[in-house]
Amino acid sequence: MIRRVSIVDLMLLGTIVLWALNVTVTRYALTHGFRPLAYAALRYCGAATLFWAFTWRRERSFRIRLSDSKLVALAALLIFVNQVCFVVSVHETNASTVALMLGAIPIFAAVFASLVGIERVDGQFWTAAVIVFIGVGLVAGGSGDGVSGNLGGDVLAVGTAATWAGYSVAIAPLMQRYSPFRISALVLALGWVPLAVVSIPQLSSQDFGFDWTVWLVLAFAIVGPLFFTNILWFTAIDRVGPSRASLFSTFQAFLSVFFALLLLGERLSRWEILGGVAIAAGIVLERVRSHEPAVAVE
């Protein structure tokens, strides 16, 4: 008997679709006039403002223990580096290439979790990791004119995956003591400060005479992938648990590729396709090994 689709399933599916669209809409904005750091600074300013208003109305407090402040600061630093890597990589290379690289996030997360003693990994995991990293190499070598043609974008795309995984591991202990909304509000705000500082040169020289579609894309990137999806995601996890949610998030990176190909008209080389298959195979192998929730990208 086929199980009926529930409201929670729709919440999870909607979250993954919105997250997957993020790479494509960012690429669109950056190829239609927005400078990378200016875009990131405005996006995170809007998201931080929304999260502070939402969290204050919900909890009436942003208080955390002093002993947890270092973890929050680390998470904010990783978010700052992550966003710089993300917007510059999407500016320098195709959205589909970046999306494929982001498929490696669960592997990076498991490696970091094992290094800090949160998770134990076995031989099957390392087999999966090798397959994924071979896939990443094939994607890098097959993008554009080869790895030398997009070396900066390729490296930063890998950095995006690694820093998001590190951020996810860093906030894991905090999520046991505070609501995800409080942590998100604090990390977004603290991570925005250095992002705003390094973005000053681009913001000061940015021409804001965009077509209305670019402003619509920015609004979507703030409200959709950064604000609304977090509410949906954590509400759904609270109702059905992380294991079921991981079934949806596993395919996020590849749905991102689909949107980039469909909406931006990008094309994958055969090496990128082969790399994507390798990454998918490694992630499936890792998922069989572990029932931990997959980490999604905002």
C-alpha cells in the first residue's frame, strides 16, 4: 500500500527545492550586474534582520551561556568564510559545477565529526570518501576549459562544501541546548559583520540600476533559501526526526544541477557527468553506512 504524501513531506520537499534553486538564482544575479560580495552582504543583512525579528517574537531572548560563545563565534566565522567562497565560486564558474561540488558536504561533515570525536567512521566510509573526492576531481577537471581554466572557482567551490560541513559540525552541540532559530539568528548576525566589512569596496562601487528580475532574485534568496526554509526544515525534523529528512536532502546537490541546466542553459561535460555519478555513488554508500541526517546547503 502506497503511503500518502503528508504535510511534513511537502515541507521537506519544498525546503530542498528552494535550497536547490539558491545556486541558480545566485548565478543569475551575479551575471546580471551584482558584484559577489555586495550581493552576499545585502542577502545576509536581510536574512539576519528577518531571523532576529522572528526569533525575538518566538523566544523573547537571544541569551546563550558564556561557555558556548566560542562555538557560536566559530560557527559565525565559518559562515563568513563559507559565503565568501560561495559567491565568488558561483561568480567564477558555472552554477552546475558548484552544485556538483556541494554534493561532497556529507563526506566533509563526517570527516570533521570524526576528527572532533562526534562520530566514528569505518572502512566503508573511507571507501565512500575516496569515491566522492575522485568525483570532485573529475568535476573540477571537466569544468570549463579544464581545472586550469576554473582553478579559483573550483577550489572555492570545494571550500564552500568544506566550510558548510564544518559549520554544521560546530553547531551540533549548540542545537542540543538551544533552539535552531536562536542559533541561526546569532550566527547570521555575527557572520554578517565581517562579511559587511570585506564587502565595503564592492558595495561602494556597486551600480544598483538593475532590472526588476535581479531584485526579485535577491528577495527570493533572502526569504526563500535563508529564512523560510529553515523554519520549514527544523519544524519538519521536530515532527518526523532527522533520518526521514535525510532522504530528501541527499539529492539536493543534484536537483541544484538540474535547475542550473534548465534555467541557465548550462551544459555538463562528460567528465563532469562522470564526476557527478561518482559523487552520487559515494554519497549513497555513505548513507547506507550511516543513518545520521544529511546536511543541506542554504
